[in-house]
Amino acid sequence: MSSEQYLAANLRRAVAEDPRTAELGVRVTVRGDHVMLSGDVACAERRAALEEVLHEAAPELTIFNDVRVTPAGEPEGEEDLR
């Protein structure tokens, strides 16, 4: 395992275990001194918390946050099953 893969695994664990984020579906990729985040979260606060957690875990890295906010609310209307 390369040092970038090892670092990415540690950052994924930090994102999964921190109570501010507790995210398992966010992808973390490390390339040199850059971290790329991608995936979906339910709110803008969670998206911002991801950056905060990663900055605390690896302050020397530049973070690119490409995580999308996709609210997971109650379904609207009835579902038409045919």
C-alpha cells in the first residue's frame, strides 16, 4: 500500500468515526498534497464538517470538496406502482 493510500484510509476512518460527520459513503482520494472529497450528504452543515474534520486530521493538505448536498426528506405525494 502506498503512502497516499494509507493516508486516504486514515482520513476515511476519521470521517467515519468523528461524531460531526459519521459518513461512510464519502470518497476520500489523496494525490500528493491534495485531498479530494466526493459523494453525497444530507445537508450543507455536514459538508462543511467534512472539511473541518479533514483539516484537523491533516492540516498540511489542501482539500477539494466536491461533495453534493442531496436532502433526504420525506417523499412527496404517492408513489404509483404499476
